[in-house]
Amino acid sequence: MALLALAGCSQSGSQKDTAESDAAAHKAHDEYVEAINSNDLDTLMGMLTDDVVFMAAHAPPFVGKEALQPWLEGYLGAFKTHWDKPVQEFVVNGEWAFERYSYTSTDTPVAGGEPIVDTGWGFVVYHLDADGKWRVARDAWGPDHP
């Protein structure tokens, strides 16, 4: 009987830890969208793992922060961007989380001009880093139209 009580205590602690980790992973989605919409390179780079892989439409894959940074600098230098990314599916499994989303992006040219609005789909893989923060390890997206 005592063994069952101990097992129940450790299981409930484990369930609590899992629930907290799951909630933190879900919160990472909001933090990532906020980082994108901040239009601040340092804030956005802080949301990415060192070995991040970005797969954007009409561009080669970018592997690692060092490879990605010039592309992001160019993008954020050319546009004030705003992304709306509703979650379609979110799964947490240990130190990994997987998200399928849709998006509407609005890119307003910094030099002036009409905003460019796009819609599409995406898939993000988050990783729980050693410092306890969930970060984007992979992000792939593309338009939902030709």
C-alpha cells in the first residue's frame, strides 16, 4: 500500500512537470510570433537554436544561425513585418514540440509602398534547450497558393 502511495506521488509530480513543460512549449509559439513581429533581429535570433534550419519558400535552406542571420537582416531591413500564425496542431514529446500552423503575413516596405499580404502554411519544431528555454529548431513555410 505504501509503495502504491509513493508511486502515485511521484507520478503526480511527473504529470505536473509534464504539464508545466507542455504549457511552456505552447507559450514558445506566442514568444516566437512576438519575436517575429518585434522586427528586432536580436529578439528574433534569441528564439532560435544555434543549429536552426529555416526552409522559406523560394530560398535555399539556411542551416545554423550564422547562415540565417544575413537573410533575416535583409528581410527585416526591407520590411516591417507582421505575422498572424494560428496553430492548427501542437504536439509536445519530451524536449521536442511540433507545430503545424497557417499564416497571414503583412510585409510593409520600409522604403514605402503598398503592404504585401501573403497566406500559407508552416511547420515548426521547437527544442527545449539546456538553459530551460524552448527555442525554434526548425521552421518551414510556404504559400498556400501558386
